Amino acid sequence: MIHILRALSTKFILNVATLGALGRSRFAPGTLGSFAGIVWYTVGFWRATLFQFMLGFCVSVFVGTLFCGEAEYRLQKKDPSCIILDEFLAMPLCYWGIERFAGQIALWKILIYGLLLFRFFDIIKPFGIKSLQKFNGGTGIMIDDIAAAFATCLSLHITVPMIFA
């Protein structure tokens, strides 16, 4: 599969990994990628069954790992901040199962709260999340964001009923 990516142009690889102009923004590219990930969640995952959610998420992570790794290779820089595909693709995991709150709490409140939690976990990297960056290539780029998204998901399920009730 990596051989297929090597045949693609550098411009294409970098445009995918940076989500075009979003990753090249001088203003918080990771936050912009995360915000775009909310759109990805609402369009691709909001009404998904558990099987569809898990399949879509796993395929996204696989493809994201390949593209992020290839972009890192071509840029010759470890996990550059312009690569934001990882934030974008991790966001759906933040919101896994929040449909249980539908009808009780406005969805937009949960989405914004989840975005803030995710950015906290992604930037601060508590609970050993930072140590996950030791992995090389696309795996190292993606795995810390997946862990931050998982921490966000747990936090949402614990705190949303207390905060928004």
C-alpha cells in the first residue's frame, strides 16, 4: 500500500495530510483540523450503527496513518504541525455514543464541549498520551490523537450529564 502512495505526487499527499489550506494556517492548524473533524463526524458518523461507526473509524485511521506517514517522510520532519489529518480523523471517536444525550441536550453544546476537551487532551497529553508519540511514522502521528479522542469520549460520557443536566 505504501508503494501506491509513493507513486502519488507530493502536492497531493501534502494536501490530504494538511487538509489543504487548513494545515498551512498560521492560526491554530490543529484546532482548525479538529473543527473540520466535527463536520466529518456529523456527516459520516452521527447516524451510523455501531458496526458502521467502527468500520468507518478503522478505515479512516488506516488511511490516515498511511497518508500522515507519507507526508512526514516527504517533509523530512517528525510530526509537523501542518499535518492535521490526524486531528480530523480522530474527532468522531470523541463523540462515540453521544446520541444517548440527543433530545436532552443541544447537540452543538456537546460538539463544542468535546472540541475543547479534545484540544486539551491533544495539547497537554496527560495519562501517558505523550509517550505514544515515540512510535515512528504515521502510527506515531495518529495514535496520540486517537488516545486523546478516547479520553475525550470518556470525559464526555462522565461529565455531560453533570454539566448539562
